[in-house]
Amino acid sequence: MEIQTTQFTEMTAVADDQNFKETVQKNLPTTVEIQAWLVSYLAELLEIEPNEIDVKIPFERYGLDSSAAVGMTGDLEECLGYELDPTLIYDYPTIETLVGYLSEENKVKA
């Protein structure tokens, strides 16, 4: 009996974990929402209009220094609800590539 109880407990934990993942997945912003957030964030930071932001231009061309990049990553973490590597912006240097990475690697809804 004890083995069956243990197996049931483990199965329940797996089911609970799956339900948690599904709940988290449903609450993740979409790729469109992430891109819009990044455009808006960068536009506000640079004090320009969002339509002046080109998602294919590297962050460094907008004059983002390392301090601003780390700050943006921290604010993006809060938006997404999970931790990101602070060097992410250097690995994915444009809004387009960053959103693509977040969509593929982190299973953000399209």
C-alpha cells in the first residue's frame, strides 16, 4: 500500500507542477505585447515617439549604455514575471532578436 500511496503522491505533484506551468503559460505576455512594451520603454527612456523606434536597430545605436541595459532587463523581468540574464541584451542586441529569443526559449505565446 505504501508504494501505491507514494506513486499517487508523486503523480499528484507532477500534475500540480503541470497545472502550475499551464497557469504561468496562460499569464505570459504575447510576443506582440513584449515587443510593444520594449518599444514603449525605449521610447520613454529616449524621450522620443514610439514610432521612431525601429525593432531591427541595435540597442547600442539608440545610445543604451550598460546601466540602462541592465535597468531595462530588470524592468522586463518584472513585466514577464521571471528572471532574465542581465547580459541578454548583449546576446540579443535588437528588439526583434530579443523578442524572438523570448518567444522561442521561454515559450511565450505568439
